[in-house]
Amino acid sequence: MARLIRMSEVCRDSGLSKWTINRLEAAGEFPKRFPISAHAVAFDGDEYNAWKAERKAARMDEPRRRSGRPARGPSVKRIDTRPHEGV
């Protein structure tokens, strides 16, 4: 274990909110935190850095458009669910 990283530092570094981190962690898509005292938790720095590297590698594997930005997914038409008059 390299170092312990508190939630506030993870939020600052990743740009994610606490709620997004909680949701990703619950889904198994983010490193698990562990208690370091009765009222404090932290993340393992090595696991967090590996997660960042994995996310970066996944981004690099995405197909790119000529502009250099990632390609968009397939277009999906919006379905109008409002009731229509005269039908």
C-alpha cells in the first residue's frame, strides 16, 4: 500500500463528486474504501492510481473521429411521449 487517500483528495483529483464515487464503488467500478479510524475512511493509493490508469487506457482504446475527439455512440431518436391532440 503506497499511501492513504481521503475522499476529499479523490474528489479533487478525479473531478467526481462524492455521490458519483459512492455509486461507482457500490457498482464495483471504483476501489473500495476502508476505515482508518472510528470516523474516517480512506482509499488505497495504489488501487486508486490503477483505477485511473485503467480509465485512461479505456479512453485511449475508443475509436476517434478526425477531430481527435472520441466518436459518439449510435444516434437514438427521441420518442415523443406527450399526448397528441386530435388522436
